[in-house]
Amino acid sequence: MKRFTAVLLSLLLILSGAQVFARSYEDCQNGDVNMDKRLSIQDATLIQLSLVGRDKLTDKQNILADTNLDGKVDIMDVTKIQKVLASIEEMPSEETTSPSSADTPTQTTAETTVSTAPTTEPTQSATESTAPTTSEPTEPPTTKPTEPPTTIPTEPPTTIPTEPPTTIPDEATAPNPSVKNMIDVYFTNNKNWPSVYFFLYNSETGDGEKEWPGTRITKYTTNENGEKVYSSTVDVNKYDRIIFNNGSTQQTVNIPVNKASSGFFISDSSNTKAMLVGTYAYTGADKGKITKTNLTYSAGYTKKIWIWTPAGYSSTSKDKYRTVYLMDGQNLFDDDHQDGYGGWEVTDAVESMMSNGGRGVIIVGIDNGNSKRDSELTPDLGKVIPSYANEFSNRTGEQFSKFVVNTVMPYVQKNYNSSKARIDNCIAGSSSGGLEAFYIGLENKDKFGVIGALSPAFLLFDSNVWTSYLKKFDFTAADTPKLYIYNGKIGLEDELYPDVISMHKRLISSGYSPDKIKLSIEESGEHNEAWWRIVFPEFLSWGLLK
């Protein structure tokens, strides 16, 4: 039913041009963000683009974009426009005269749908509706899942590396641990469901551990907020997706579960059938350390760099640390380091992986939270397609790539116990950052063994440009990086999707080994940090542990 409703909404939105309004601001109506005197899907798209940093709204547009009149501009305003166009809801009638003060997209989660996965719609009712029989808690209470991490930033170092980068050895200097396949998964029942079920399935085969609604879990502890935290052991070699549900009318969306997974809670404030989730590290959370420094960028300004080291980090250990370099460092950590779009909570994934037997990883976040983001994160591979030519005319991705490999990496490897082996170093990003990570990883195969391209903007270049560019690489070579590609299919993600699929096919036909590529498609995925937060553990687990 969920997917049917989504399809119906999409059809109605495409066909709808209805001028449905409830109030006006000066000469434009509420929701008319592009100010063309009518409400249309283009207004919703403008809001989405502003939320992901692809466009900037004027003060007047911000006022009009607050469609649901809640004092902020976020993904709920997009949803409101969609529902009004589909005649499901009406515009609110209250007046507002001040622009939005925050652009925070709603949190959601992701699933892999490379092959057919089961529907998220429940097919049978629970056999019981009363509270579950409880068992005595045998584990310590979990920490509060909804609070941001409490790592304390320290004063940044100021040394800027001046020496050329060191040659990277071919073999790893840090061990690749054998992480257990049987992991403990925790679900915080912060919606007070009377019954809790864990439904596990394999996204490639469609096989479920049990018929819907899955296994009823009665084992729980109670956290400091009085919420029950249910747990069960999952074989992540057999099952890579989980749906939490109450056995009746409420459930979460499909959630990736892997060796970098641990805790989940419901982040959706609504009571929809398929509820959105957040993630947290059940044990070991917030024990790492974040430091910040500023490094000189060749364009004549400095860039903020965040460096996170895990609990137990040793600057002198013989086994050096694997390192993940990420674009949009302003959105990777807790609320103290976000620019308003929400965080990836990348440290939770590392801490969860460590609790499952994995070794610590250094996370390096590079700031791209300014007006130069589109320029810095777009390589000059050729002409950009006409519809994006103006926005991405100044492409300096090569300059940014050199900054990463000639300035950031040498700094980290000089000041931290970071491995120089290519297979111990990863490069990743989302949207334009996903495109740039793809470019940096291929251009520097001697330095990176893993690429994470999340919602990559492959659509900026046509097939002729990509065919010409990819001819320069021998993808059958042993040093070809592992490549994780993720994409959704809602909103801007749907626009990116065809080119993501085309790129996957193009790489395979060019000799890229299918074993070195993981394509993860979530049909319900949207273009925001909440989704990238959910799939990052899958990237981390697949990229470093397989």
C-alpha cells in the first residue's frame, strides 16, 4: 500500500497544476516558492534543492517555503505541497511574516533493493495486543538514543605540512580484523509499542528468517529515559535488512543491518505506517575524540578539517589505523559540527563496528559548507549538461583532489598513526561529494582502496563525456578500488537514479569486477543526511570488512 500511495502521489503531482492556496505574502501565495503565481511540483523541488545546498532561497522565498507554517523550512514543507497538489490536504490558513530559521530535513532510513525485497506493508495482525511478557534485564541500561554525541572538541593544531606526500606502499600495514557475523541488535521502543517484533530478511534473495511479522522479542532492558530497549542476535551473513514492528499496524521502514550496526530508535514524530529511524552505538558511544585544524587551500583561503580518533587510539602502536576521508565534514559528527542539515553520526558506525570486534578507524572530515561547494566538488571532465551548465560552470574538482592528497593526507599521516597503505584508506561523499569521491578515488588509485559514492551526481555529464573519461583507466588492474554506490528514488534521488544505473552498467562493461562494486538502491530513499547516516554503516562494513 505504501508504494502504491507513493506512485499515486507522483502521478497526481506530475499532472497537477492546481492553484490551491490558503494565504498570501505580498503578491505571491503560500507555497509558491518560484513565484510563478501557482502551486506546482517545481515549488517542492526548489525547497528540496535548498535543503541539500543545491540552491539558495531569498528571504521572501523562505517565507513562502514554510508551507506548513511551523516556523522552519524542511522536508515536511515539501510533503505538504505534495499532499495539497494530490488533494489529500489543504493549505493552512494562518498568517506568517518571518522567514524560516532552520532547514532540517526529516530523518529517514534506507534499504538495499538491487534485487527484489519484501514489501514493508504488514500482512497479518499481531496475535496479542497487550504488553509483552518481560524478562529480567541482564544487561546494563543503554544510553539515551536521541541525544547527540558528547565528544569534546579540542584546540586545533596549526602546523601546515610543506613536504611532498610520501609514496604509499602496496600492502596494508594495519590488520583487517575478522569481525563476528553474529551481532547484537538493539531497538529502543520510544513509541511504547505494546509488542515488538524483529523481521529479518535478505535483500538479494528475499528470504526472511520467519513469516511476517517476524520474531516477537520479549528480552529488554530499560534506559535512563524509562524506554524499553529490546535486543536480539542477528546473523548478518544471512540477513542484511530488518524491520521493527508492533505486529499489527505500525512498523519501521526497511533498515540495513551489518557489522557496523548496533542500536536503532524511531526518529519519526508522526505515526505513519512505515516509520523513520535513527541509529546509535549501544556500547562505547562517544568515547572517541574530535580535533579540528585549519589547512591552507590553494585557492587562497583556509579549510576546516575535523579529525576523529576512536576510543583506545594509540599514537605509537605498531598496527596503524585505517582512515576514511569524507567531504562535507560540517555534517558528519554531532550537532556542534552541523550546518543545519543534520549529521551522519559517522562515529556511531565506527563504535558499533568496534563493539562487534572491529578495529578503530580514523575519520577525517573536510569542510565544504560554503558557497564554493559546487565548484570544489565538481571535476572538469568536459561539458556539463545544459540544464546544469550555469550552476556548475566553475569546476575546480581537480584542485580539491590535489588538496586532499597533497595537503590533508600528508597532514593526517604525519600527525596521527594513520596507515599509508592504499587499501587502508577510503574516500567518500554524498551528492556532489559522491561525484568528487568517485573522481578522487579513480585519479589516485595508489592512495585509496575504497570509494564511497553516495547519491553521486553522475548526471552532470552525458554518456559521451563519461565514456571518454573512463577510457583512461584499466579497471582489470589489481589496484582498482572497491566501489560502494548508493542511491534512492524519491525527489532529487529519482533524478540521479538513471545515471547511477547507467554508470554501474558502464563500469561493468569496461572491465570493473562485479565483486568490487556494491550497488545499493533504496526506492524510498530521499536526498538528505538522514538517509546517508543509515547507509554509511553499510559502506563502512562492506568497504573495510569484506
